[in-house]
Amino acid sequence: MFEDQLQAVNELLKSNPKFRELYEQHESLRAEIDETRHVRNQFDLERLKKEKLRIKDLMAVMLTEYTDSL
């Protein structure tokens, strides 16, 4: 995720609590999706994936704002 902007991501993880919270939520959802892919019904799995993407979009906005301010 955001491989081309690792330095900015790391700086935001250190300096921005909201970004860090979103990052942790995203990672938690990613792990939950990976672990339960075969156990959950399709509706629950799609809901988790959509939430993960929503969080990623929020992080992308924050990352863009951060890099544009440099």
C-alpha cells in the first residue's frame, strides 16, 4: 500500500495520530479478510473489503495533502 510513498507514509505514521489510527484499522481489516476469507459469507466479506477501501481512500487523501504541503 502506497509503496511509492513509503517515506511520507512513515512520516505520517510518526506525526499524525489520525493517519496512524486509519493505518492500523486498515491493517486489521486486511488481516481479518485474509484469515476469514473461506469462513465468512460473501456479504460479510464484501462489507469488510469495502470498509478497508474506504479507509485506504481516507489515507490517500491525507497522504496527498501531506505531500502537497512539502
